[in-house]
Amino acid sequence: MDNKINVSWRKFNFLGKVWKLIPFRIPFLIIFQYALIIISYIGSYIIYFDGAIPDLFYRMMLLSLPLFLVVQGYFFTFHYNIHRGLWRYVAFADLKNILRASLASMLTIIIISIFTRRYVGDIPSSIIFIDFLLIVTLTGGCRLVVRHLRESYLQPSLFKRAMLVGPVKDVEPLLREMYGHDSEYIPVVVIDPDINLRGYRLYDVPIIGGIHNLLNGIQQHKVQEIIFAWPDASPDLLNEIIETGKRYKVRCKKIPSFSEVLHGRYRIADVRDIELEDLLPRSAIYFDQDHISKFIQNQVILVTGGGGSIGSELCRQVARFHPRSLVIFDRAENSLYEVEMELRRRFPDLDLQPFLVSINDSVGLQQLMQQCRPHLVFHAAAYKHVPLMERVPLEAAYNNIIGTRNLVRAALAAQVERFVMISTDKAVNPTSIMGVSKRVAEKYVQSLSDARSTSFITTRFGNVLGSAGSVIPILKQQLAQGGPLTVTHPEIARFFMTISEAVQLVLQAAFMGQGSDIFVLQMGRLVKISQLAENLITLAGKTPGKDVEIKFVGLRPGEKLYEELFNIGEEPQPTEHPLISRAIGPKEPKEVWEHHLDEIQNLFSARDAEGLIVKFKAIIPNYNPPSLESNQALFSDGEVMPKLSISKRGG
């Protein structure tokens, strides 16, 4: 059977190549259309007289033939341009044009024949009607035959037998796109969650009702790929379908996001592989675009750390809302240049002011802040790498704590209306230098509630997929190299969100905040890193443990098994947004924290790392660091030293 298909393909492909070599294809198609006109008109007489055409009507046929050639030729080739349609993509719209041309021709011929009957005779109306049916059948039929041959006898390796999973309302646009355009997929079955649709057909593709019939559909129709056309489905269901497909080595893909589906913007080219982001157990993200647009429009917005993962996404999303000016601070030269070039290309009308500056430069910050006079500051600049900060606690404190104070003082002097600090769930019951430095910065910013000119707001969230230095890019790089994928501990788990989603909630929190608020972004359920690694291997079409190994290498310095969202002594309070909570906890006066930060500044100047850790323990009682020896552990070839004594607080 396969040999017959390959032979048919070679013949058909050869004819296709010959056709492309014909230099005058349009004249050829016009001549072909006129040939169909002649065949259909003569055929109508043959059918009408059962093959025995009387001499009188034979003469009438010859005399009236030029009339049909002129009228039908005009409507088919000049008015409706039927010959310009691509036969391999023929669709219902082409057939409608053929029908229109045939009807217009028939009506015109009936009218003209009234005035020409004395010359050519009285053409029977039945012959005109039979001719109408034949010209529609021949013109449309030959095109459908070409498309059928192309789709049925092309080499199987060029097309993939696709199963479409989702409600008919979501599947139909994709199926229509497959039939209307050149596609690498042949849809062979539709799985609709509604079991009552079993037995029906959509564009002649059978529908199997009920997700539980997925396995039967794969086996029965020899499915090669599953296209998930169900934007509202849960990640758990998507996981289940991926697992089912994995048993038969069937890869899964999906259509874009729900908003793109609503606006009809997705096409076959947009069908993409399922990514880890699609499998995260979290609620759909939304934010109040209208109010946030009014909140940002015509304002001067400053983003620190604007070249980083979170900072650059903040810049992109802020730029969409037409600020008066967007100011970017960053001390990473290349990152700042890259985000500047991207924003200038995407938003040519944006007043963009990038500055190469460090938040540790107190005098420089003061001068630039007075120059720019921002209304809203997003403070995303920070050291975030947990194991690295364990080695350099003084630098972590100097940048994350003293740098924040420098920026706060500059903002107060410039009378900034709103200051939003980006924090992390690692600041909750911290076990790392990075986490405790961010917690100290949180406490300091929260103590500024009495500031008259500026509202200080803190947003706290967990890991973001794809950020620089995060676990997912590392795992993807290891997978590209053939593995193994390294995970620190079988039980280690984190909250995850995409960068875009996290920034949307940051903007929402900035709009909602009134002063001294700590907003916690709800990020769904904790996800095991080992499960993410397995999913990543599966999505690459491989089997975890068989094709690619997952290797557990031990917890890293400062790392804990589970992250949390609220500190000891903090109570969650709901807000008007279902995915944002307010952390309610004790506050201390600004003078207390100014004194603490003065001491931290002195410890940095004295280069007293041990004294700094003692200070952290004193002012953040729930800080539980690993031993000093663990802090001094160094990495070798990506592996850590023996396991640490790490807090295992539950999430």
C-alpha cells in the first residue's frame, strides 16, 4: 500500500513540477475554461436528446455556441476571474463564485436568446438549465478533484494525521483554517468534551464525544499529533492528555491564548508546541487594563533594573499605556542597550530615557531623580541569585538594602507620588542572604507609611519562568545537550508564574496600593522541580529516566525545600482582586529602621560579614541561615558540596 502511495505521489509531484514550468499558465487556464464551456453546452444537447441530436437542433447548437462562449467566457474569466483561483486551495468561497458566474450567464443567455431566436432558433429552456448544471459541475469538480488528489496521494511523511481536542466552537476555526490554507496537518478526528456529539461530523471529520475516548481515537485513526484547541481547559487536563499521548509517542501542540482566539487572530502557523507555562496549576490572570491605562497614561514612569527579566517586561507593558516618559535605570550596559533598542523599535513615539546608573550611587540617583521627576517608580533592581549571594553577603546587603534606601531617599526628595518595590517569596521566613536582604528592604519600605508625598508599596511573588538564571532555562540547556537534567532535591518545590503574568499583577497592585502595603501575588499551587524536569523531557518527545536522566545533586547554599507566601506573624487579607492578597503584620517606626540600616552600612564599610549575619538574625527573628561552613561552600562543575542543614518549612 505504501509503495502504491509513493508511486502516486511521484507521478503527481512530477505533474506539479511540469505545471510550474509552463510560462503562460493564465492563458492556458482561460483556454481550459472555454473548453469546459464547449463540453458542457454540447453535453447538454446529448443529455437532452439521449445522444441522438436531430439535425435541426444540431444546427441550432452550432449557431448558438458562440453566444454561450461569449457570455459564459465573460462572466467566468473576466467578471469573476474564476481562472485565477488556486486549485489546490479551492474552498467554498471559490464554489460560490462559480455558482454566481453560472447563474449570471444563464440569466443573460435567456434574455439574449429572446432577441436571437429568429437567427439561431428557439433554444429549449431545459437545455439552458442542463448546461447550467454541467458548467457548475465541471468547473467546480475538476478543481475539487485536483485538491483531493493532492491531499490524498501526497507522500505521507509530508502530512501529519492530527487529532483536534476541544469544544466544536474552538475547533471549527482551526479546522476551517486547515482546509482553507496549505497545512502540514490532515485532520482525522475531533475529540469534543460533549459526549452527546459522538457520531457527528465537522467538515467531514468524525467527532468522538468525551475526553475519555481519547485513547480510542488515537488508536483507531492512527493519530500522529494532538492539537489542543481548548484555551479554557485546565493545566491538569492538558497534563492528562500529554500523558495519554506519551504512551503512543504522539506529540501535543496547542493554539494560542484565549484572547487571540476571541479576536480570531490564530492560524495554522500559530499552532505551537505545548510549553511548561501551559502546564502550571494556576488561575487565569486578568488585570484592570482600563484603570491601569488611565493610571499610567501621561505619567513619567521610572523602572530600576530595567535591563533585567522583570524590569524589561515592566518597561514593555508600561510602554503600551502611553506614559509621558519612560525612564530606565540599570548598571548592566549590554542589557540596558538591548532593552532600549527593542523599545525604540516597538514604540517609536515613546519618550524613552535610559540611564546607565547604579542604585548604590546615592549622589547620582539624587541628581537623575531631580532631572526626571518621575510620578511612579518601579524598583526591580536587586541581586537575586541565592547561592551566589551566600558567598558575598556584604554585596547582597549593600545592593539590596542600602541601594533601596538610596533610591527611597532620592524618591522622597523628588516628591515621587508612588514607589513600588519588587520583592520575592524568598523574603518569607528567609533561609538565605538574598531572602533576608529583601526582607530587610521590605521592612524598611513598609516603615515609611508616614511619608507625606510618596506612597510606598511592596509586591511579593515567587519564581518566574524564563527569567535570567532561573531553573527552567538551565534545564532546557541541559536537555539540548542531551542531559542529564540536574535537580537539587526530589521534593523541592516552587511557586511559578510567567514573567508577563507577574508584571500584570505588579501593575494591578501598584494601582491598588495606598501606602505601606505588602501585596502578595497568588501563584497557584507549589510545583515540584522534578515534575517540571519530567514534563520538559516529555514535551521534547523523550521518556524521562530512559532517554534523558534526571540527577539529584543536593540542596544549594541558602536554599530551602518549600517557599512560602506569608511570614510568621503576617495574616493574609483579601483585596478586590482575587489573585492579590495583602500581608498584614506589625510595623515599626521609620527611625528604628533607619538606625538598623545605618548599622548595616557600617558593617559593610568594615567588611564584617559575620557581624552582618548576626545583625540579620537580630532584626529578622525568623531568619534561619545555614551554617557558616555551608555559606563558604563553593561550587565545582555545577555540583554542590555536601548537603546543608536547611529549613524545611512547609508551603
